[in-house]
Amino acid sequence: MSAIAAPDAAFLIHGLGGTQYDLGSMHKRLKNAGLVTYSLTLPGHGTKPEDLATVAMEDWVDAVVSKYREIRDQHPVLHLMGMCMGSLLAAVLAEREHHAKGNLIMLAAPVYIDGWATPWYRSLRPLLYVMPGLPQRMKIEEEDPFGIKNEQLRAIVKAKFERGENFHYRWVPLECLRQVDRLRAMVMKAASKIRCPTLIVHAREDELTSLRSAHFMVESIGGARARMVILEDSYHMICVDNDREIVAKNVLEFVGAALPGAGSALANEPRMSAQELTAALNAVLAKLDTGDLGGLRELAIPDLSWVQPGVNALSGVHVGKSFAGFASRFSALGNARFTAFGTPVFNRGVVLVPTQLVASNDSARLESPGALLFAFYAGKLLEARWFADQVELEDAFFGKPPAPDSTAVALDAAFVAAAVEAKTLTRAPDNATLLELYALYKQADAGDVRGDRPSVLDVVGRAKYDAWAQRKGVSRDEAMRSYVALVEKLKAQEVTA
Amino acid sequence: MGKVQTIVVVALAYLALGALSAYFAYSNEGAWGVWLASGFGLGLLFVRERSDWMPVLAGAFLGAIIFEPLVGSSAFDSLVYAVIEVAVTFAGGAIAAQLSPPPIRFMSPKDVGAIVAGAFVLALTGAVIVGLWDDLSGKPEAWRTFRVWLVGNFVGMLLVAPFVASWAQLRLKRSGGLTMSSFAGGAVACALFLICLYELFSASPAGRFLHSLGVGLTYLPFVFFVLVALLWGTRGATLAALIGALIAISQTVRGLGPFVGGDGIFGDTALNAQGYAAALAMTGLLVATLVEAQRVAAARAREWKTRFEAAIGAHGLIAYEWAPDSGNLVVTGDTMHLVGLPAQKLSTLADWLACVAPQDRDSVAARFGQRSAGGAADTVRYAMLGPSGARPVVDEARAIHDHDGELHRIVGIVRTAAA
């Protein structure tokens, strides 16, 4: 198999006082679309708000410039994307580095801090800047509406703040705003020198920065290069608010990325040669022939979608994490597997393969002919659909769908919630606990350990592999329960500490 | 703020406010029209835990013992006044803390009650001690001392303590709080309030019924002041009340304004001005606090609604409440997913029935008819027409009766069912 050309990449920059949470699911969506994503934690972030008091705007600029230079030559195309203050940094970066290797995406750029919820004394802050010691000590707090219009999301964010979770600082020092003001002034000067295509996404009701900011950027960059998208149902945090799908769609379109799904795979170039496509297909068929559906995850995007027809225990659309459960049920029900593959038919990134689904148990044997349709993009499997010629054969063999098991649903929900909680621990656990968390998560998410054991030189990778291997044979439910219990214990320790 | 800083700040504030109070003294009688100095310490006690009171009381003691010699008191008298200052400030703060534990957040009328009670106890305690002291010392005007101390302190506390308590809780925000439009509206109202008040209290007694706007403006300032309290909240209301009251008192002691020249209801010109100032302060506090209480209640109601919608949304449920007498229907839940319409579009039973699959429509209508006749709890299965075709649902209804057992409402939960 020939090597696949380096994929496109995107460099994502978070906002003031924030983390990658600011960008919602943009990392995952871009990865699903075949892009490599990069991010960084800006100086003064990811620890405690007091650490921002000594950070200058130049530190942030230097950090993004340094990261940019590190990754620039690794990809044919590199897009820059920032949220809030991150978008100002992205703009400065684009101008300073004469960025021409990709596009610039500015999400909710606060060129002017004049949104409808900004307090009346916002214009007085320069007076406070000159008072000795005050900018470092004075706290500027985040409050309702927290940049979010969706009340349910806002309630979640509020609860996170009240629990003291570390996804966003509850306050920033006044000094920080002074640095943002300096950065805004820099962007105002630099905007007209930006030469790359730019997408500006801004909410009409942004409570922090009005549409004036978006208009300024479009006018400065020029209508020929700048494109503006106005959102009608969000506040400032546009990547997590009501219009997040519109944001994602526009961003993906702007970077020319394929959206997951067979339809878009037909509409887009797969960015794979015929040989590469054949090799990728063969790797997938090899997994299916052994009944190792779980193994497909190594060959697919994180949100791999599998469509199984009929009304039986395997039916449904299984996407992302739910695919892991489907894959284990698939193997458990009569050692099901696909076999007798026919000649594949290729159309761009989509392949149709005649095949047969076979399974057997003590009393019956299933041989269900049909065809599998696969969609590939940039070397990864995006989606698979099974078309059975006689789906009633499968319904009869696999039996009716199980009644919803409230315990299982609750466990799944608790596991997902614990996975989120684990990322918000304010104190990093010791290495042994981290390995335990990793191993339990992998066992619950992907089943028994797979792949080669990393070499002795890869100390961390080897330790993680070994920890996962120690859980071999532990059921998914048991792994989930243990994981949830461990996260709860760690959170409880934080509370009592 | 550290302990030493607190002591120094309170002492300096005491001196500044004491000097301001001296400026407003009865020019012709040498008595204090309003005593503002104790208000700073009392205001800080309103927002601090009791364990944090000591630096504030120490600052008040320091301020008093420096201030008294400046206005002619002997060293012994100064010491006694400073001790009294500490005692009365503590008494006022303790009473307020008993009624509404600190920090007072101006969120309920109880908070206003605590502030008024704290101010009154401070004033009364001081007036009793000083009145008795004068009486026991054989001074001729002990009763007058008691009265002047009581009223001057009470008004001063009402003006300064809530001002300090509300501004001490100011937190600068990146977003949220008072917006620029509310600020601008409040600024206009505040300017009109102060202009009207100044005009009212600038009228000379001789001319006020002839060529002055004064009398006509007697009540107008309150209208603008209430607007200030509505738009600016507690901080704005206490600021405007303080400035307005000082204008009223200073003009009155200069022999101007509506209370000069007549007996007034209290029979004393300055006392009438003090009463006006107290009314102003309490009106502002009450209006701003009630607005805040309403805002908090609305926020809590929104939180409940959000929680309810999240709970039924997570379970894929639709909840409805139907009033058989009016035919009104209130639906909550993800109706877009089920029937392709927002919940607001399903405001009558007819709207609901229009979404029921044609083959089930008559039977569902009949079932609702039975329910309106007071039928017991029931469960019915039917199909609803949605964006992706007909969906089977299970509708579980319960009747709510009034105290006489008459049917009041039908409430139900609808969930999708397996085909």
C-alpha cells in the first residue's frame, strides 16, 4: 500500500480564560472530516485565574506563532481557527506569518467589546488600568448568560461553574482585559493586511461583542477574501450554543472538508488513489471476515456510522461510541460475520461489495445474502451500510430488539458523564490512577486490548497498553461500573481536600 | 482587604463623613442635622460575617477618637463617644444580622427590614446613652439631645449604610449586570430627579407660592427616583437617595425649600427635611429590593422550567395539561420531533387531534370526551402524524380535581411506543 499524502490540518485556538471546551466539538468534527487538528493551551490558562495576571499579550502571540511554525511544514494545507480572543490571535498570526497555506476562521471575534450584556462601566476600564497594582488584583467575573442562549446548556455551564470545574475560569484579572485591549488594537491595525480567505462567524445577539466587530473584519480584509455568516439563535459561545451545527457546517464547507456519510463521500473527492482505496477496503473486509467488527474502529473515523437494517437485536444506526456496543453484540450473537465477498464496485470514495452475513447457533444457521456499502475519505472508513436481500431472515435469527434496559441506559449515561467529569479534575491523579482510568475506559469503550505492544522506548504507550491488557476479559458493563466508581472517588477526594 | 487596611479605611471614611455631617449641621442651632459617619461601619457590618467585624469596629473607634477633639470635645468625652460609637455600631449590626444573616443582598423585603431595624437600633441606643448621660450630668436639654441624636443618626444610617453595603458587593463583570441601555435610562432619570429636587428645595419661603416651580415639583422627584431604583437597582437607588437627601437637608438648613417657614407635620423644619430624606431612602430601598426579588423569582422559575424540560426531553416524553372547560391545551416537550410542530402551535384539543392519525382521530376525540366527563385515570394507544410518518404513542392521563371533587384539569404524559 502506498503512503497516503499528509492530510490537511487545522490549528484551533481557544478564548480568554477558556479551554478547548470553547470550540465545542470542532476538533472532533474536523477529525471526522479527515483533518488533523492542533491546539494549545495559551499561557496562563489551564491552571488558576491568578496565573493570568502576569501574562502579556506578547506571550499569547509568541505561543501561537511558535506552535504554528512547528506544524506549518507538516501539512500541505493548514487552516487557522480561533474562538473569541483565540480568533484575534489567529488573525494576528495570519498577518504576521503571511499565512497562505490555508484559510482563517474567526469565531465570535471581539474586535469591539460592545455587546448588549456588557456592563455600563466597560468604557471606564482604561482609567483602572493606570492605578498601580489594581489591574493585577481586580477580578472581572463571568456571569449570566455565560455566552449561551440555550437555557438547558446554560444550566449545565452554570452547574459546572458552581462545581468549580476547570473548563473555564470563573473570573479573569483586569490586567487580562488590558492585554486583550492591546490585542484588539493590534488586530485593528493588522486586519487589512490579512491575505488568506477568511470566514467570520458571529451571532447577531452576541452579548459580548456586537456585529460591528464582524463588519469591521469583513471591511478590512475585503469582501473578495472575507465571508461572513451571521447566526440568529446564539449568544457568544457559538460552538456550543443553538447554532453549533450551522457553525460546524460552514466551517467544514469553508475548509473544503467532506462531511461524514456516503452521500457526501460521493460528492467529494476521497483524496485517495485507486490503490489506496483498494488497500483500505481489503483491510476492512479482512476484519469483517473474522467477525471483528470492533477492529474496524482502527480503520475508521471516531464517529464511524454502521447502518444495520431490519427489526432485530442488531438493527439500527450505530454511531461513534454506540458502535462499540453493537460490535460486541454482533460477535456474541451466533458468531456472526461477513464472508464470501464478491467483486467490489467503486464510485469515487464509495464501494459496494456483494457479500453474505453468516451466523449459527445450536438450533439454526443464518446465511443472508446482500451487499455492504462503504464510504471512505482520506484513508479512513466513514460509514458502512448493510443491505440484506431478505432482511426477515435476519429478524428471525437474531430475534426481536431487546426492551430498553433502564439499568443499562443509566450505566451508559453514567459512564459518559464520568468520562466528561474525568477531564475536569482540578488535580491530576497520580500515574497509577491515570493508568487505571485509561485502562478501564478503553476496556469499556473498545473491549479487549488490540494491536501490538509498544516498544520499550515508548514508555508511556507501553504502560498504557499493559494496563489495558490487565483488564482483558472484563465485561463492558463491569469496566464501565469500575470507571464510574473511580471517577466518583477522585471527585469526592477533591471535594474533601 | 486586610485588617489594618480595613481599620484605616473605616477611620478615614468616618472622618470624611463626619466632616460632611458638620457641613449639614443646623446653622442656627449648632446641632447635627444628619449624622453620616457611623453609616460606613454599619454598612460594612451588613455584608461581613460576625467574625470579620472587629477591624470595622476598631476603625470606627479610631475615627471617632480622632474626630471628636476636632469638633471641640475633651479627651475624656472623645473617649466616651468613641466607646459609644463602637457599642451602637455593634448593636445595629447585631440586630440586622439577627433578622437577615450577612451578607445582606437586597433580595427580599426582609433585607430592607433588617437594614431599617439595624439603623434604628444604632440610632436609639446612641440617643438613649447620650440622653441619659446629659440628663445625669445635669445638662438642661437632655430630651433635645436624645431627639436630635435619634433622628440625625437614623436618617444618616438609612442613607449611608445601604449605600456602603450595596457598593461593597459590587463585582466587575465581563458580561451581565447593568447594561449600557439601562445605565443610560437610569442616568436620565437620576438627572431629572436631582434637578427637580434641587428646584424644589431652592425655592425661598417667600416666593414659593408665586414665581417658583418649587411647589409644583413636590412629588415629581419621587417619580424619577422610583425610575432610578427600577433601572439602576439598589446601588443606583442608594446613591441617588444619598445625593438627593443631602441636597434636601443642606438647602433646608440654609433656609430654603418647602419645609421652611411652616410648622410642618413634625413641627420642626429640619425634622421635616429629615423625614423627607428617610422616606426617600426607604422608598428607593424597597423598590430596588422588590425588583431584585422579582428577578430572582423569575430566574428560579426559569431554572425549574429548564429542569422540567430537560427531564421530559431526556426521556422523549410530551407532557400536556388540558382544561376541559376552556378547551385550552398546554403542551411541553419535543413536539417538533413527534409531530413536526412547536409546542405553542398545539394550544387547543383540536390542534392535538389534527396531529393524530386519521384512523385514530375519532376514538381519541371520544376518549378525551370521556375524560372531560370525569373519567378515571386511563391509558390509550394511538398513532400521531410526524415528519417521518405515523408514530405509535402511549397517552397516560390523570384527572386533577378541585376541593369539591369537580374535574379541574386533565394532565397527561405521551411517549412513543414500539410499533
